[in-house]
Amino acid sequence: MGGGTAAAAAAAAAGGDPGGGARKRPARTSVALMKVYPNELEAQAEFDDFTEWLQTFELYRGKHSDIEFEDEGRAVGKFKVSMRGKKFER
């Protein structure tokens, strides 16, 4: 009888690899977490003095009317953009 069988049984009982090789580590998984806020970051207390460098324009559906309260119901979204103008010399 070989001593290898007893050593393999002892390693298996101790939770080791009976083949005598190195233990395999469980694969690590990378998880990225993202926190979603209910409103813009400027309104959050933890982002004190945060100012956005983009300009925000409301997007409206339909034609513009002279009645202001009707315009509020036509807003369908916001467009954020950074615009820069540069004059080119000829």
C-alpha cells in the first residue's frame, strides 16, 4: 500500500487538495456600484458648492404661445450643452 493514498485522504479531510496541488482560489468578481439621486447634484447636501458647467435648456413640444402657464405643460425634457464661440481671423 502506498503512502500517497493516506496523505490524499488526510488532505481531503483537512479541506485541502487531494492531488497535492495548490488550492484554487475562488474567482473574484468586480462589481461597480452607482448611486442614483432623485434630483440634480446641485440640490444634494453632500455636494455642497457644486456647480455644473453645462447650460440647461428646456425642450418644448409644439409651437410657442404667448400664454406662459401653457408653456409649462409642454416641457418634455432638458438639453444640456456647453457652447463656446470663437472668432476666426481671415
